[in-house]
Amino acid sequence: QVQLVESGGGLVQPGGSLRLSCAASGLTFSRYTMSWSRQAPGKERELVATITSVGDSTTYADPVKGRFTISRDNAKNTGYLQMNNLKPEDTAVYYCQTSVLRGQGTQVTVSS
């Protein structure tokens, strides 16, 4: 089955950290640029971070620069999003995606 499955979301206090994982199956993960996006309630989905297929280049949305780090391990068919210094405005459902597929998402809630 071709799918991307996110994990690692949860409830965290402001200033805390979470590490999201994206497990790919049924596709040659290493061929694809991978991105993380998020969608907060009542808002449109926004692109958060992108990493090239071999991991040699990354880009970030301005609101997360310096706090989030995207990475991947192609040998494990897995992508990651390390999120530090989380803020309430980071609360959203986070999705990993390639050009051909998007996962179901994982909820991240930042609240005291």
C-alpha cells in the first residue's frame, strides 16, 4: 500500500519540543522532495518546510525559521520535523507530503 504515515504529534507547553516522523511505504521515497505542511482550524494549509530528495537543501516558512528542522533518512524511508520553542500559533494538523501523496496528518497542540 502506497502511503505516508505521520506520528509524533501531541500536546506540549509553549517553549517545548516535538519531533514528527513520516514513514513512507509503497513508493521509492528517496526519489521525492518531501515537505511538511500544516493546517490550523479555520485557516488554509500552509507549507512549513521542504527538503530535497537527497537532503542537500532545505527551505522553511518564515514563521518557523530557526525553530524547526526538516530532515530525512532515505535508508529508513522516513522523514522528520524537529520542532523547538513551540508557540501556541504552531497548533495545527501537520502533514507530510510528496508530489504524489500526502499523509493523514498528526495533531500538534501547543497550550499551557
